Amino acid sequence: MSSTKPLRASAWLQATPFTLVFVLFLVLPLLLVLAVSFWRATDYELIPAFTLQNYLDVFNETTVRTYLSTLKFCFLVWLATLLIGFAVAYFLAFHVRSVGVQTLLFVLCTVPFWTSNVIRMISWIPLLGRNGLINQGLQAINVIDSPIEWLLFSDFSVVLAFVHLNTMFMIVPIFNSMMRIDRALIEAARDSGASGWQTVWNVVVPLSRTGIIIGSIFVITIVMGDFVTIGVMGGQQIASVGKIIQVQTSYLQFPMAAANAVILLAVVLMMIWGLTRLVDIRKQL
Amino acid sequence: MTDHQDPNGTPRLGRRTLLKGAAAAGGALAFPFVHAQEKITLRYLGTAVNQDKAIADKFKADTGIEIQYIPVTTDDVTKRAVTAPNSFDLIDTEYFSLKKILPTGNLLGIDTKRIKNADKITTLFTKGEVGGKKVGDQGTAPKKVMYVASPTAKDFAKEPTQFMTLIPTVYNADTLGIRPDLIKRPIESWKELLNPEFKGKAAILNIPSIGIMDAAMVVEAAGLYKYPDKGNMTKKEIDLTIKTLIEAKKAGQFRALWKDFNESVNLMASGEVVIQSMWSPAVTAVRTKGIACTFQPLKEGYRAWAAGFGVPKTVSGKKADAVYEFINWFLDGWAGAYLNRQGYYSAVLETAKAKMEAYEWAYWMEGKAAAQDIKSPNGDLLAKAGSVRDGGSYETRMGGIACWNAIMDENAYMVQKWNEFVAA
């Protein structure tokens, strides 16, 4: 007994700094947000009171429509990043043999992160715009008569920008899972007469599940909370939950914004909870 | 363009509230400034548009006092003034924000006896007049919020007093920007913004309190409704205005909405948009790219805005003296001339005139054809000899003000409806 006690104390001590950081900068602020979401506010001050009005105000047609629109983006982006991410990770893990080339290709995948978010998104305009490269190119080879308008400031451009940005978050965890797959299993599948697709579907996909789930959590949380990408690529004409919160904080309507944030947090947590039901991440890592 | 996602955004609100709580409880952040006073640095909170390095450099050369700019967005200036008054020594904010800031008691009335040129500040601010004629005062016209009865008063005085809330820095009148080369016909009215002719090629400002005013100008110009006060709509009037916007949006009128100066420049320069609500320096920015762009005067008039210096209650002693010194220096002409050359207007015209060349004054302020090439303070060519400024002279332009940027009594409702428009 006496020998385990100091060990436990030192374990606590080791965990303390991180715990403190979390409590101070995550738990406390979140509790404050929760508290403020029940307060009232005027143009210039917060009034500590208890009211459910903020939550009642949040539930209206606009919010529901905004959530549906955000969920739609979430699904489309998730699907696209999953397919592309899986394909890229598969290629990197099973077709590229040399570690050097793997590293090089990985670095290539990070290219989208070499410039700032805003600059990256603004550079889509000369490509996708009415007088952009694609429209001018298509017009030059007489495929279209007038510019395609939906290339920019549309659902399409929002999804495109999201996929461009977030595929990396799928590639990395899926690649990581794939590298742990025992190559003997693939050989065994082939020896047993499985076709290439059957091997992928019945061996690789189930064994990459952890990576897929982790990647999905990354992508879903990023898309659900985003308002910059949707704003810029949607020409500010597409609503997002994050944008509503931002507008409300700009106008000092903190309780409303807090109520919205609490609901958003709850929705995202439920999605993550659902995903973690599918796989025990701690066990799999 | 601030943080990327909600997990960043949410705790920030909490953290600030927490800090504020800590400051109130322990007085940790509220200690008076008693440190060594040889070198004074003034923290200047405002929007980037007004924070020119040349102005800070010149002031330092003249007085030895350092200016440290804190550039944030218009909305964030207000937010910081309300929630973190210890974080700056001098605020440069829009007059319409005063309705939110003053009741907090975070600003001190400025003693005009300590401001040398106070009595020379243009009558637009003190009386709401330009050249002896009254201009439109719908919305938060500066004269309505210019004075307070005592330095610590939390409401506005109706009559001029010794104490001013803000000392004006820059002001201007906004209108629609157009691409004359792509529209190819004269534009004379605000209603053209929602003209189906420009379907998919129009844009409006996505800053609710300003965007709604532009929308109101359109509604009135189209003869749909006449507002008693565009700057203070009733719920019904807000509904009507937003309904008009939503119908236009659903019909595909807008190519985009913009929130940021650079966005508006990009939309216009790339030809995505040919008509949009716009700010004067943004039009200049499009032009310096060699693209035709007009800041189009319209028959219904302009939507005006004005910003000014305020003094937070937290500065005292030497630091307060330095703040007054800066304000006095600012009104003394050099800064005014600098701003006038950028297409803004300065508070004391007389002193600015003394620091400008006669041909510059004639072009910028009198609406006369440029006698020689007009250059920006950085030396970029803004207008060739012979050209005339859009909107003409100071008196024609500022005399044509129809309304002012404002905060409505129904602000919360308006913001909620604006979100509906964005989501529609």
C-alpha cells in the first residue's frame, strides 16, 4: 500500500497542469456561456436573471432552416472527403512502397494549408468567377455560350472549398489505421480468392474503421462550426449557425449568442457521441 | 474575418466576461497608471481604415508621444468599449455606437475648453448644417449625440454644452458604387439596386445596421413606403424592408453580400458585381487598379457616417494630457489635410485647408476640375488633371445627406430579421 501512494500522488501531479488548463480555459468558459444563455441583455449590459426566452427565440423557422442547411453541407462534405480521403490514404498505404515517397506525397497533401484561409478562398474567385479561368476556358472552346453562374457563391463552391480544406483531416487518420493492418491479412484474402474490391470492402474498410470515425469527427466538427468558409464562398448569402452567433455577438446580444452556442454544442456532441458508439476509439488506438 | 470556428468563438465570450468579473472583483486590472512617465504610449482603438501609420509617425515626430494602433472592426470597437474599457486610452468610434457605449459610463465627456479648435468644428456636427442649410437628420445624426451635460453623464444633452461625447475625426457620405463600363447607362436612383436588369450582378452590405439603411433608401426610392425615420424603424417597417430584400434575394438579384472593405473591392474589380452599396475609399481602390468605377451620386441623397475620438474614463493624469494633446494635434491641420486627400472629410476644415495645396483643395473640397494630377498621400495617381470628384463639392455632397448610420430601438429584432434575410 505504502509503495503505491507516492506513485498515485505523482500521477495526479502530472495530470494537474493539463487539468488546470482545461478547467480554466474550457470548462469555466463553457459554464459561463451556459450561464449567460439564461441571462437577459440590453444594448449595452448583461442582466443576470433567469429566463428561457433566449432558447424560445432561437427556435424559429430561420434557425431550423439554418441547421438543415449546415447539416446538408456537413453530409456532402463528409461524403466527399471520405471517398477522396479513403482513396488517397489507400494509395499512400498500399501502393507507395518507399517511406520517402510517402512523406513527399504527404507534404503535397498539406499544400492547401500553406496560405491563409482567407487568401486561399479569395483565390477561388479568379478561377470560378463569372470572368474566371474556367468560364473563359469553356467559352473559348465553345462548350458554353454564357458563363456558368453557379460555379461561385453557391452551394457548389462552398462544398468545393470545404473538401479542398478538410480532406487532409480524413487522409491522416485513415492512413494511420491502414498502416496498422497486417499485410498478411490482405495476402490471405487474395489467397482465399477475394477480388480486389472484395478485399477492400471486407478487409481494409472494417480495419480502417477507427481512422474513418476519427476523420469524420474532425470534418463534422469543423463544418458545423464554420462561418468563414461558408461566408466567403457563399457570397455571404448562405446562412450558417456560426454566422448567426457571430452577428449576435457583434451586436452585443451575448445571451442569444450563448443560447445558440449551447444548442450547437449539444448537436455536435450528440453527433460525436453517435459516431463513437460505432467504434471504441480508446480500445482501437 | 476572425476566428475560424465555433470552439474558438464560444469560449472567447466567456473568457472576456470572466476577465471583466475578475477586474471588478479584485481590481486587478483597474489599477491607476502610476508607472514611469518619461515615455507615453497611447493605445488607439479603432478601425484599420482610420489608422494610418503616417499619422502616428508624424505625431511622434512632433510630440514624442507614441501611438499604438489597435485595429478591429466597427462592431468590435463598440464591443470593446462596452466590455473592456481598460484595454485602450483613446477610442475612435462611429457616432451611432454612442447609444450603446455612453450608458455604460465608460466614456468621459471631452472638455471643449481644453480643445483649441473646438469652436471651429464644422457645423454639420454642432448644428446639423452644411453651408447654413439643414441636412437630413434621420438616424443617429451626430448633433443628436454630440453633447453631454457633465463629463460623467450617461445620457445626451439636447442643447450644446461644454462637454462633447466625441471629437469628430472623419466622416463621409456613402452611396452606390457602379461599373459604368458594364452598365452603360446613367444611374440616378437607389431603386436601381433592386432593378431586375442587374439580376445576379448586385450586392449589398452584410453589416445589418448599415445594410438595412441602404435597403430603406431603395424601398423609399421605389415608392413602396415612406419612413418617418429610416434610422429608427418600427417592427412593421423592419418586416417590410426585410421582406423586400428577401423577395429580391429569392429572385436571384444578389451575386453576393459583403462585409469587408476588400470583399467589396474584389466583387467590383472582378466584374462579379456591377452595382452595390459601397464606401468611397473602396471605389478609389478599384480605380487604382485601372478599372472604371463611379461613386454614383443619387437623387434621393446619401447615407452619411461619422467617427470621432472618445476618451475612456480609465485614463488620467499625464496619460489624459497626452490624449488631449493628440486630439488637439489631430485638429490642427496636418492630419485633416492627410484625410481630405484620401477622400474623407476632416472636422476642422479651416486648419486642413492651410496644409493643402490650392489645387488640391479645389479638387477635393470645391468640386472643381483638377488643375494638375491628383495624388494620394502615398503618391498613387488618383485622378488625372481635368477630372472632377464624384458628387461634386463638399457642400453639394454633404448637403445631400438623407440619413445617418444608426442603432435602432428595435435593434435586436432587426438583427434577428436580418439573419432571416441571410438564411432565406
